Amino acid sequence: MKLQQTFMVGLLVFMLGCSHADSNRPTGEAGETGSAPTVRKAEGEKGLLRIEPEMLRDLKVTTSPVEQRPGGEGAVLLGQLGVNENAYAQVGAPVPSRILALHAALGEAVDVGQGLATLQSSELGKARSELITANARSELARQTLERKRRLASEHIVSQREVQEAEANVSSTEADVRAARAALQALGVAVSSDGSADSSQYVLRSPVKGVVLDRAAVKGQLADPAQPLFRVGDLSILWLTVQAFERDAVRIKPGSSVRITFAALPGRTFTGKVGMVGKEVNAQSRTIPVRVDIANSDGLLRPGMSATAWVMPRSDSRVVLTVPAAALQRIEDEWVVFVPQNQERFEIRRVGRGRDLGGEVELLSGVKPGETVVVDGAFLLKAEADKSRGEGEEHEH
């Protein structure tokens, strides 16, 4: 009996010791099944996510500052970016021609008057030949008139012959002018004496800009109806958006515009309303509005789709905005992710306001200039949800 009591006491002490050892064992020590998660929610009042550097590289995180902007009533409009038509040209052969050489490549910057291609045209050769012939006849007529006048002064020829010589000079000069006009109508430069009798000519750019398109091929027959080059200045582009009648009547030239592009997430551009159309489209019931956008860094391309937020009325109020992709929803709350360092992101609760054309108004939770995650915010949300789920499993 005494031996049995001694055994029971020893067993109780052993069990208490094991229990105490288990309670002091750190989470994640060898012996537990599975590995520690790469994302952990830190303790404290503010929720923090810690992302391992290897995983962070895969997330491709980009950030954007919280911006202040006018808070007046505005309109969200969709449109497409185009060239500045005041600095744009389609350049083609003025007459049926054969392309002999190309001097400008696609994407190359060109100046006004710079050669784009050398072409050859039999029609042009004929027109230049006619000008040379007209100049020669005119010169002969002038010489004849001078001789007739000298002879008339010596009473060798009649005054009538002098008058006929004067009329012949007028006629030949008219022929010269007509031949020059024919060449100019072909868009070809005419020399002062018209002595250039070549059938070749250089096609030149009428504007300064970039070669946007080149349809010319060496040896090709060029049709005057088809442009060979499209040249445009891309320093300022035109965004054409379609505004419903109720919005268009409140938009004035010079109104401030905020623009976002699907191809450039997280970037916001500014522009000014340059023109509001004067006619309503009968089918869509919209009015075209042109927005002028500076493209100093060359990121924008004609053809890009865009969303514009136009503020028709002046308003002294300001609001805080972030790109729409930065805002995420966790546990029925709107949040943004604020980087703390290279591995930690604060989960910041915010108050959501209006959608402002690719951006969202924030009513609380952030300050102007603070940095928030844009690209990668959705993946951070997924990791936060995963971390929260693992935490709840451990509690059970």
C-alpha cells in the first residue's frame, strides 16, 4: 500500500512537470507540425503585417502619396487620348510616284522641312520641263521686244511690230506663271529660275514632331490618296471625353481636370478643358469635351483609354484622395496599407468618401503626403485575411 502511494505521487509530479514544460515551449519549435506563416499580425493597437523579403519581391508593391485636391462637384467622364491636331500632319505623295529612298524611321523626331523620303514622278518631270520651256520662251520674247524697240527707234520696223512683241512677252510671262503654279500645286518647291529638271523630289515634314506611322516602303508606288507618314508633336496631347448634357452645360474652358489611365495604374495626370462641343450627339446624347494634357515625360501615347474627373464649378474646399486600387475592405472596414519599413505595413482604417474617376475620397485616417500601397494592396489584404484566419485557429 505504501509503495502504491509513493508511485502515485511520483506520477503526479511527472505530469505537472510536462504540463509546465509544454506551456513554456515557444510557438514554432521543432516538434510541431507545419511551419510558421510568412505573414504575422503584430501585437498592439495598430495592426501590422510583416512580409518576408522573398515574398515581398513577388508582390511587386508600388506606392502613391495621399493627395489634396479641389472638392467641388464634378463629373466622371470616359474618353480616349489623341494627337494635338494643331501640331499633326499626314504626309503623302502629291502625285503618283515611286519611292526611291527613306530618310525618317518610325518613332524618329523630325523638324519642320526635314526630308522624309525621296520620290520620283514622271508627271513631276513633265511639269518641271514645261516650266523650263516657258522660261526660255519668255526670255526669247523679252529679247525680241528689246530688238524691236531699237529698230523702231531707227524707223526700221513699225510700231505695230513693237506692240506685237510686247503682247508676246505678256503671253510668255503668263505661261511661266502657270507652269510655276502647276508645280506649286503639286507641293514641290520651285527654284528661282526653274532650271531643276529632275523628276525626283524630297517629301518633307510640314510640322515638328515624331514619326507616328510610316507606310512608305522603298520601291513602292505611292498613291496620292494614301498618306505615307503621320507626324505629330506629342508634347501636348488631346483627350476627348464624352459628357452627358447635364454635365457638359456646367463645364467651362479652363476647368481643371484629373486624369487616370488604365495602362498607368497609380498615376494621376492633370489637364485643362480646351474646348466644349457645341452640338449634342443624337444617339448617345453626349457632347465632346477636349482636354489638353502636357506630356513632358513622354509616358502618354495616342489611343490610350482614360478616365477624367472634371470639376465644373470653382470651390474652395479640398479633399484627400488615393488611387482606387489602394483601398481594400477587411472585416467590413475600409483600410489602406501604410509602409512602415521594407517589411512592415500598417493596416490603417479609413473613412471612404466619393469615387472621383479612378481615385477615392478619404474622409479620415490619413494625412496629406502619407504614402499608401497601390499595386499589391489586394495581395496584402489576402495575406492579412490569411494571417487573421491562422490567429483564430490558434485561439481555438
